[in-house]
Amino acid sequence: MVPNMNQIPDPGKDQTRTLRSLFPAENLFYGWWLVGVAAFLLTLMSLTVFQGLGTILVALERQFGWSRTALSGAFSLARVEGAILGPIEGFLVDRVGTQKMVLIGYILMGLGFLWLGQVKTLWAFYASFMTITLGSGLGGWLAIIAMVNNWFTRQRSFAMASAMSGIHFGGLLVPLLALGIETFEFHGAATIIGVFLLIVVGPAAKVIRNRPEDMGLQPDGDSEILSESVLTEVEEPDFTAGQALRTPAFWILTIMQVASSVAIVTLALHLVPKLTDMGMTLTGAGTVVLTYTIVALPSQFLSGYFADRLPKTLMIAIFLAVQGVAITIIAFADSVLLAYIFALLYGIGFGGRNPLTTAIRGEYFGRKAFATIMGISQFPMNIGMIGAPLFAGYMFDTTNSYTVPFSVFAILTFFGAFLMLFVKKPQKSTK
């Protein structure tokens, strides 16, 4: 019997044979197993350093009485760290591979949370939080999504949407995080998170493979002949970082990412405080986060499916516009009803745009230097993230309102949508 081409291991690789025995499904491309691992890892990262940030901020504010400007400062310092190291992290992912970077990164995150479970001063909080974000930068989103980009071409958008669903699954667990903090207090909850991260990172990293070629496979599970035919058909490029930097598309996509992402990261930090200021309980605010997360999941999967078949630029513009409307609503919201209308629209917009802004880089620039290109693109994004949460925290501390900063972020999001009308797929230079 002729073996399935997708299941032929690279001769002499014992680890590959072991993985085959662990994941024996005859007709399932190994890349889809990796998408599941990616979703799991991103769920942990999202809950601890993204979706759950607002809950952690409120817990620290209540326990220590630190101002929101001071608490936001930790996030801004972490973005300084990210801005400096982002290009280096991308370079390391392309050179070292996702497997090692995930192992290093999640160990640092686990140790950072153990440290966070012991903090009593603001400066100790800053240091522990920067350790956590260093870990997430090295082995988190960039490393994981670069792996997915390597394993898929024709199905890249849907694969990325599936993997990045972990970001929203992290949001689903925010009420659980809030309950954990209320049950075990902040220090106990942080310690439990740290221990869990250290336990799961080893098995997760063990099954990761950086590229399909490491297992004698081709992207999407194609045979070698079919893969070459598909690459010719879709003109999959392989830009170096230098070549990408010389294209207008790189800079338009980068500016769009900055304009829309500063709003997302600021809401991750300040949405829960905004909702509690409106009179909602911490658990109730977590439910709003849960609502937009539930809506974001089908929006993300649908956007990933259709983006493999329709122009990504138009779809990104539409989703960004919806996100902008949602942020406008929450800027002026003063009732629970408006909070949930925000959640509905934000889930559609944020969920839909999330995988596409990454997948379009893979489509435009290829696999060769994807992580490096993304890391360089993240430098200005991290610069924007430095000031945005601080700006929101400062405006609240001085005006007792989030209306002005949230309105500014809505305008920036609309600007990002507008930019997508002008981006075109670059042609690789032979120079």
C-alpha cells in the first residue's frame, strides 16, 4: 500500500516518528495539530498579558491604591522593551525557530508571574511585569504566528484565524481570572498562573516543528510537485527584510497597524476600569469582555475563511470601520445597554481584523523572513503603545473620564481603515 504523502516522515528522525504516533490521524495534515497548539499557547498569553490586564489593573489598584497612571506606566515600560527588542525577537524567531523561542519565552513568563505573586512595591511590580512581557515577546504571538505562516500558504488566513482564536479564548477566561483573584487574592492567583505556565511549556514545545520541511512535508500538506505548482500560481514571494522595507505596502500596513492597535491595547488595560466606573461589578465587567470575545470568535473564523477567497484589503478596511464605531460608542457610554452594544460591534470588528492584518504580511512578503519583517513592523507599533495607555490613564486621572482618549483612538482606527484603500501587493525587486 502506498503511504499518504502527508504522513511520510523524514528518514532517521526519531522525534518525527514519535510525533506521528502521538498524532496518528491519517488524513489530517500535521500543520493543523500545530494550529491547535498555537491556539492553546495564545490563550494562555492572551489571558495573562492581554485580555486579563484590565482585571489585574483593578485588583492592584484596590489592593495597593496605586493610580491608574502609575499602573499604566508598567505597560508603557514594557512597550519600550518591546520596541527595542521587537526586531531582534523577529530575527531570533527566523534563525532559532519557534520551538526554542516558545520554551524560553514561556519559562520567563512563568517565572515573572511567580515574582509578581510576591510584589509589594510599585517598582517590583514594574520589574516582574517586564519579565512577563519579555517572555511573551520572545516566545509569544510573533514566534507562534511565524510558525503558522511557515506551515500554510493557500489556507494561511484560515489557519491564522484558527490559531489566533486563542486570543479570544483568553477573553472567555477573564471571568475565571476575576473569580480566581477574588478567591485567592491577587498574589495567590499570580502564583498559580506562574506554576501552570512552567508545567505546560515543556510538553507544548516538544510537539512544535518550525517548518513543514522539518518533517518532510510541504505547506498546506501538498505534495512537492503540487506545492511548486501552487506557489507559481499564487506568486508567493520570499522578501528579505531589506526588500520589504523598500516597499510602500510595508509602511502603509505598519501605519495601519499602529493606528488601530493602540486602541486595542488601551482598551485591554482600561476597558474594565471604565466599566466599573459606570457602576458595574468586576465580574459584570468581565462579562462584557466575555460578550465581545464570544462575538469575536465566529467573526474571526469567518474573516479567515473568506479572506482566502476575497481581497484582504477591503475586508480589513470594513472590520476596522466597525471597530471604530464600537470605540466611539464606549467613549460616550453611560449605561449597561451601551456597554453591550459596544461589545457586539467590537467583537465583530476586532475579531475580524485580527488575523487578516497578519495574514496579509505573509501573502505580501512570504515565509523566508516573515518574523523579522513583522518584528521590524512592530517597532513603531510598540512606540505607539508606550504613550497610548499612559495618555488614557493621565486623562482619566485629570478629568475623571475616558471620553477624550477613547474618542482619539476611534479616530485613529477610522484612519487605519482609510489607509487600507491605498495598499497594493508589492512586486519583488531583483536588485
